[in-house]
Amino acid sequence: MKPYTRLSFFVVTALASCLVSCSKTPKVDATQPLQQSFETAAPDVQQAIATVNASLKANDYAEATKVLAPVATQGPLTEPQRQAVGTAIRQIDQAIAANPALDTKEMYELRARMFQAVHNGPRF
């Protein structure tokens, strides 16, 4: 009977640690993918991406969203650029989940436009 008690204790402990570690999603960092995917873009777009990255690193998600939205919606994006913008949206969404006060109407609308641009491509 004693080996079963030890085994069940081990199983319960392993399950509990798995549930705790599995429930936390890793924090997303979009700065590197953004930098790499837009390195051949026009200088003004590269400057905007530099501003977005600085804002993301400073946890200024409102500014990052305001600057990234026009870049994401103004023209066709390459597949790596679309993925990088998607990663940035995930990072911003994680920040909003951690701090719901960031979820303003303007932030919602900008994220929705970026999401549409990334997932549906250009309209025209």
C-alpha cells in the first residue's frame, strides 16, 4: 500500500506543477521580429518600427499601437511582416489582459484595423 501512496503523491505533484506552468502563457516580445521583417522597408517605415519597438520596450502600448496601425494598414505586407505585426498584436493583447485599463475604445479600434490588415490582407 505504501508504494501506491508515494506514486499517487508524485502524480498529484507532477499534475499540479504542469497545470501551473501550462496556464501561464509566455510573454511575447515582438521587437525582434518587427525589426527583422521591416529592415528592407522605406526609411520612414523603418523609423516608425524603431518608434514602435522603443514604445513596446517602455511598456507604452498606446503609443506603440498608434504608430504601428498606419504601418500595418497602409500597404501590402510581406508574410514575415504580417507575422511580426501579429506578434505585436499578441504582445499588446497580453498587456491589456494584465492591465484592463489599457483597453480604451481607440486601442480597440486600432487593434481591430491591424488584425483585419494582417488576417484579411489588403482590401483593394
